[in-house]
Amino acid sequence: MTLKAVRYVVAMAAAGVALAPEWALACPVCFGALDGPLADGANKAVLALLGITMSVLAAFATFFIYLVRRARTFETADSYVGEVNNGAASVNRGNIMEGTA
């Protein structure tokens, strides 16, 4: 943008504010009016964002609880297999990836 275009935009904005000063005023919420529809909408938006955040956090917590329970299940199954095959040569308690390339 050239300097002439910037001056034109600033002049038009100033003319708009001078001809319609009510457009330049702040909204009622900015002045502390908490009973208007704009304030109600802002409150509902905050509650919606909190709800989304809490549901995502709950999903993470649920997933980690699932992982802990699954690990305990496999831990119990591994100890059971060790008891059944006690002393057998086929029991391998090493890394699963051993012997692979």
C-alpha cells in the first residue's frame, strides 16, 4: 500500500467515526453490563470451551486407565504361563524382539 492509500483509508475511517459516533463506542459488556444477550452469549461460549476441554482431558484419562488395566492383564497372563510351563525350555522371559533382524 502506498502512503497516499493509507492516508485515504485513515481519512475515511475518521469521517465514518465523525458521522456515526455510536459505532465507535464500546459494547455494553465492556462497560460492565452483565445482563444483556451479548454477555449471555459470551458466558455460554466459555462454558462450551470448558466442556470441550474437560471432555478431551477425560478421554486422555480414560485411555491411560485402559492402558494400565491392559498391562495388568498381560502381566497376570505372563505369570500364569510361567507357572504352567515351569521348568520348560520353551518359556522365554527375554525381549520379544530377540532373534529378529
